[in-house]
Amino acid sequence: MRRPLPDGFLDRLREVVPGRISLVESELQRHGTDESSHPTVLPDAVVMARSTDDVVAVLRLANEHGVPVIPFGVGSSLEGHVLPVEGGISLDISGMDQILEVRPDDLVAVVQAGVCRVPLNERLARDGLFFSVDPGADATLGGMASTGASGTTTVRYGSMRDNVLGLTAVRADGTVFRTGTAARKDSAGYDLTRLLVGSEGTLAVITELTLRVFGIPERMSAAVCTFPTLAAGVEAAIAVVRSGIPVARCEFLDARSVEAVNHYSGTALEVAPTLFFEFHGSDSGVADQSEETRLIVEEFGGSGFTWATDERSRRELWHARHNAYPAGLASRPGSRSVTTDAAVPLSRLPEAVETAERIFSDGPFAWSILGHVADGNFHALLLVDPEDTGMVDAAHRAAKQLTAEVIALGGTCTGEHGIGLGKREALVEQVGAGTIEVMRAVKEALDPRGILNPGKVLLP
Amino acid sequence: MRRPLPDGFLDRLREVVPGRISLVESELQRHGTDESSHPTVLPDAVVMARSTDDVVAVLRLANEHGVPVIPFGVGSSLEGHVLPVEGGISLDISGMDQILEVRPDDLVAVVQAGVCRVPLNERLARDGLFFSVDPGADATLGGMASTGASGTTTVRYGSMRDNVLGLTAVRADGTVFRTGTAARKDSAGYDLTRLLVGSEGTLAVITELTLRVFGIPERMSAAVCTFPTLAAGVEAAIAVVRSGIPVARCEFLDARSVEAVNHYSGTALEVAPTLFFEFHGSDSGVADQSEETRLIVEEFGGSGFTWATDERSRRELWHARHNAYPAGLASRPGSRSVTTDAAVPLSRLPEAVETAERIFSDGPFAWSILGHVADGNFHALLLVDPEDTGMVDAAHRAAKQLTAEVIALGGTCTGEHGIGLGKREALVEQVGAGTIEVMRAVKEALDPRGILNPGKVLLP
């Protein structure tokens, strides 16, 4: 339900953040849209924040008047997180793009929330370092923290929850607070860092992050291999994880995903169910890991091993994998994707993937499956014509059915995309009313007027 | 301030948890004492819970009457966490000791909160698995989660925050709720799992845990080497971490700690600043890691490498290291320890350790330093005669001075022991009033009557 802006609010806003406000139609459009199939909802205004002080000023005013504030990075969320469904201000933090500190001796970097992943890694590389979390999109670090992002390297290096050491954030009432330190361990009071990571802009606005970074490994090597069936590839990936091989990435693509990637990125991969691997370590460590993996994978019918040991072919391979999402969209021009995000305990993964195939085979939409199988997490892209409401509805129904079955398998409705708008009912189903009440109590304690990204995570 | 029990409360308690109550003096004593130097405070009663239902019954009644409830495992906390400073019920969960599920295919175990670390690992070993978090003490998993414990293997496998996938917990009002799943990734709503881990029994009572477990590595190998100075050993450890060698443990003991360990555990280690290492992996991986480590350590003057490749000598070595705390106490019969727990960014570790030496050298107490240096975390044992209030006060003053200097270095007042009673002022100093207000808002939202372990974490 859209809240009307109080009279004179925009004038007051112009006073507190002069020169930062946009009401241009194209900007409102851009800030009312994400990568999901949720329909665009326009904000009343966009504020381009340049500092924590700007964020404080906007929140103070908005809280006083009960106006919603929706933090916005680059709009790459996949569940409608940034859509201002109750109206209000889209608070764009992408201009807060300063890398404040790189501390190689501490393996730490401090950044403003609007810094994007790719430029951060370009800067870190000058010191032989990298930031490990890699969701594919060149998202802002603030956005990645807010959705609790993870990605292809999570199996080895963890997700945002594991790699954010501390935060500067602003409460709904405009109070600034800091969490965590640059120490690698901290047991001082409630873990507010991890409470904010994954809270999707509903508890506070993140303005700065202290990140854990890693040294670039001496050797990185990638490999692909193909399987006769989807199930065989999934089983092979699970066996590799269980073996304890410290694989750095382990990604699965079905034949349709490989076909789309070939078209989009100009690769010439064999069109078959495929595992992509990456190994990090010393020369001999990587050689050992690769060989052990090859032996396991062959037991499951894997064949056609191709190694990409030189840096260029390794990068090309992973670039192709990371473009699987736009590649899928491009395979049906004009389409949008309803994207699923199931994660299950490892032993249930084959069953979960089979269930997905069974459900989607009946749908009127094109679809493909890919995922971070070593973490038990996979995605389906259900490609829909956004004008065809019957098709869109069918895709949403199919996605919901998969979610219900995944929850029944002891899994989660979202491994990494978050709840946003699209998974609120699923969250209730998954965690139960008692847990929802705890979440609601936390939300009300930190945002009593309900101005922070209202309508997300929890049903109104 | 002790709250008087309402009239007839114990009779009501006997009705809701018949046969579970103890008022025996020795039990009250045991439940009013931990491993710290904080003086004993007796609870009004002890309840030996056997099930989540018992916990629910106690909390419902206590919340109705505003009676404090303090969860108790084995009493191995080091900052007075379990002391019932406002009176009330010590809720002993050590009888909830069932290992509910071991799922080797999912690398998951589900346990009641009273299960202890050593019996859990004995059970897991039958399936070739282990639980990695190892604080030394044979604590309950519920207690380890509540204090956000970590330990010698955290550098490789993470702390409780990283290895608890989900919880069953009971709110102050007796409502049961569940967090997380057995999937390895979960982005569904607020991360209540990590909010409860480290909350020291002040937000809810944990009754069950879903834990991430690991396969026992093919090869484990340990080594010790000695250094001419404390500083050299610390610098060497930091260099090993920065090199990216996936060392499984890396522990530092000063000469006094080694001497105490030799006396207590019958080892014959050279009495000098010493690093203990452990490497996990394949045969060749461990050989590579060990050799790379030896080369780095020798650059810093490390010598006298001794390898413990067979299982018995490896176990003996780590058994000796794990007994460093009782060994320190035994070196001064009748003493108690004021134990510090500083953690700093890696680059500040040499300065922090030097600062500790400088401060403690002036004290009237015996002391020694040891720690998880690869995580930037170290402890000092300040051994005091508990009858000598002058000495006890001097130790507390010295510990406080170190904490203040550690905070000034960008570190934390506690890397793994938690806040409890002893670090509440330090927490304010470290995180600031704004952050304390956020913590307080969360506490009041989940425990409005303030019955859950009152007086801990936050100052009244």
C-alpha cells in the first residue's frame, strides 16, 4: 500500500540534501526496477547519497515523517528487494564509491557501501589480494552485504556473512553505529554485523564495510568436464566436496545453460551437463587437487576433461560461467527470468534437482538449471515473456511448488538471493510463526516507524 | 542487585518440573561458580533440564514472575557468564546430552545443547568425521554457542559462528523457535542463528544445535619449534598466515607457559618461546605445507623443529597445549587466573603482545602469555591468590589497562571468551554508545522482563 508523501516533504528534503535529488522519469524507472520479474514500482524521489552524513540527513527527515527509504546499489537484486512498494525515497548509495583503506598486512579492506566488486578487486590486485565473494553481477558491496550474497567461491572462502568483519550503519532515526573490528575474531556483544548482513535494508542502512580479503593464490587452475546426465554431474560434485578436496569453485550447468553460454560468450563448450572446477594453492597443491578430482569425477561418468591452466583461458571460462544469467535471458530476446534459489542438505541435492526437472518440464516456459552444487545450492532460470501473464503466472506457480518441495526436503527457499518481495510467504512456511515473531520483534525494535524498505522480508 | 524470589515460587516450580530441582548447597555452589576469578554467587535453585519442554516450563513460570534464569552447561566460562548476580534459577542443560543425528552424507550433526565436545567427537569419529571448534575445555555445545567460542582450529575451520547451521531455542516467554536449516547456505530472513551465537544466554535459551562437521583429514601432522624471543615467534606466525598456507592450528606459548605445561603434562619441551603447528590434508599436501612453514619460520629465527607425525605423539602434543590453562593454575597451587582475551588486526599483534609484557611486568602476580596468534588473538594468565585482594585488584587493573590499549590499536576486548560480567565496561568503550543502544533494543525486544541471564553483556 503506497504511502502518500506528506505536503512539503520534497522541499524539506531539498534543504537537507541539496543537489542530491532526482525526479527525472528515467531515474525513477531505473530505481524502481531490479533484475527480477517483479513489475517496476516508481519511487517518489531518488537521492544520490555521497556520504554517511547524507544518509543520516535523509533518514532523520524520513523517520520524522514516516516516509519509506529504500537503499539502492546497482539494482542487481533478484527478488524485488529494491522496489519501493510503499513509495518513498530510493536512497542510491552508488556514489559512495571510495575504497577507504587497503591493509595488506591485516588482510583487510575498508570500503564505502557503494564500491562495486570488480573495481575493488582491481585495486586489491595491486597488493596481491582479492575479495572472494563473487555473485557474478558487479554489485555494490553494500548491496551484497544486505542480501547476504555468496557465489561461486563460497564453497572455499565463505559468503558475505563470513567475510564482512565490521560495518558502519545508520538506524532508521539517523543514529550512526559501528559493528565489529578489523581483528579476525571478535566475541564482543551481540553479533550485529551478521544481523545486518542479509537484512535487506530493513534494519539499518549500511554505509561502510570492513572486509576480510585473501592473498591471490600462487596458482589457480580451472577445468571443465561433461556428464551423460544431470544427476551424474550432481553426484560427482557432492563426492568431491565430501572427499575434503579444498576446491575453490565447483559449478554445475545443464546442457541448455551451456548452449546459451556458447551463444552469448562465443565459447565452444560441449553441449552437455557440465561441471566447472577451479583449484587454488601452490603448484603442487593444485596439481594434487586436480588429479584427485579427476579420479572422483570419472567414477561418476565424467569425461572430456579440459584444463585451463593459463590465466587467459581460466578467466574466459569463468567469465562465460558468470554470464550464464544474461546468456539465459539473451537466448529468448525480450524475456525476463523467474529465478529459483533452492539450497538443500547435500544428500538431498539429487532429489531436489530431479524434482525441479519434473516440475519445470510441465511448464509453458523455457528453462535451464545451474548452480553452486558443492554448497547444495542451485538455480533454475524460468524464462518468461513479461507481457504473457499466463506464462508469468505459470512460472511463479512452478517456482513456488519447487520451494515447497525443497522446504519439505529440509532445505531453504533461498540459498543466496534473499527474501525480498518474492519469498515472504515461503519464509513463513520454512521457519514457522514462532521464528517470524522473533524477526518481527527485532525489526520493530530497530525501526519502530517501519520506514526502512517496508514490505520486504516480512509480510506486512 | 539480587531479586527476591516471589512467595510460593519454588512450590510452583516443583509443580512444573517435578523431580528436577536441587537446593543442595554443593549444587548451588557449583552453579554459582565458573573458571574465572569472579566471586561465587549462589542461585536460589538449580533445575536439571532434560528436554526442551522442561526449558519451556521453567521460562514460562519465571517470565510470569520476573525471576532470572541463567543457562548453565559445565561452568567453564571465563568472564562470570553463569553467575546468577540477580539471583534466580540456574538452568542446567547438561542432562540434555543426546546426539540426535549424525548425517555423514550431509556433513551435519544435530545435538541437544548439553552434549559435550569430547563425546561428540568420539561419536563422530565412528563415521570418519569431526567437529572442528576446540576451545580446550570439554564444554557443552550449547555453552560454546552461547559464548561464541573458538579455539585452536579456528584459523582453518572457523569459530562457532561459522559452524552452527541452525538452532532450536526458547524465548523468555517460553515460545520455542527454530533458526537455520541443515543446508550449507541459507539466506532466508534475519540471521537469528548468528544473533544467538555469542549472546551468552541473554536473548534465548539454546536447546538444540545443527552443526557443520568435517571429514577427518587423510593426514594430520604436528610440529613445534622455538624462538629466541616472543616477538620473533609472533612475527613468524603472522608470516605463515599471510603466506596463505592453510595451517590447521598455529599456537604460541611463552617460556613460562611451556615450563608450566612440562610440569603438568610430563612433556619435555624446550623451555623457550614456542610455536605449535598442525597441518591437515593429503600426504603430499601436508608435506608441502610443513616444508613451506619451516622455511618461513626459519627466516624469523625459529629452530629446533620437532615433528609429531604419528597419531600418538600428535595427540600428546595438543593434549599438553590444551592443558596450558590448568597447567598455569597448577604452577601456583591455590591460585585463580584473571585471563585476558585480546584480539587485534594481525599487523598490530607484535605491538599488542609487547604492550601486555610491559604492563604485566610491573604487576605483583605471576603471569604467562599464550594464544591463537594466527587469528591475532592471545591470552595472558594473571595468577592471583584469591585471598589477596590487593593482588586480585592489581591483576584486574592490569587486564583493564591492556584492554584499553588493545581497543586503541583497533582490536577487541574479547576474541573468544565473551563479555559476561567482566568486560561490560570494555564493551561500551569498544563499540560506543550508539552500538550499545542497538544491542539494548534487541535485548528488550526479545526479553522485555529482563529474566534471561540479567546483568551480563550489557550494564544494567
